Amino acid sequence: MSDTKDHRTDSCCETQNDLLSDERRQAAIDTLREFGRGRKLPEGMTIRSMIEEGRRLFSA
């Protein structure tokens, strides 16, 4: 039987990197939601860069 436990829950406390990645992930989600509502992309961001950032954040 394979272990399906999330690797981030192995330690008893989060590291600074975990917190940063969670903040960046939430920021990416918020940006995607805003874009989905017809709002402009953040300054300097293209659709391609948003897709690449999303892939990087959500790849496990």
C-alpha cells in the first residue's frame, strides 16, 4: 500500500519556506480569480507568465 500522506505534514511545524510558498500560492489563486472576473493582469505579467507561475506553484 502506497503512502499518500502529504510531505508537508511530516514535521510538527511549518518552515519559513512552507509559509512563503503558501502565501505565493494564495496570491496566484487570487490573481487568477481577478483575471477571471475580467480585470487586468498585474503590471509586467503576461498570460504566459501566469500559466508558468501556476504550473510551478501547483506541481508537486
